[in-house]
Amino acid sequence: MDTQRAQEIIDSPTMINVSYNGIPVYIKEVNNNMATVFPLDEMDNVQEVDVEGLIEGK
């Protein structure tokens, strides 16, 4: 995924499925090529990851 698409997902009024290493995540913010994310089932586990590792689901 690229930074622009990640920002579009953040700004979307609907939930768009995104995963990182096979784990469903919520994108909190994007800064340069890094995204602040957390697993949907572990909201306290905030991580900074490379945007290119994010995969948009269907």
C-alpha cells in the first residue's frame, strides 16, 4: 500500500479491512512512509510499521 491510499482509508467514513503480516489492523495515522496501527483485537498494542507492509482486504 502507498501512503496516499493509507490516508484515504483513515479518512473514509466506512471501515476498510487492512492487515499487516496477516493480522487485521486499524490505521491510526500516517507519517511519511510509516503508519501507526494497532490490531483490532489488541487496541493497546500500538505499533509503527512501514506503509508498504499494509494490505487492503476485500
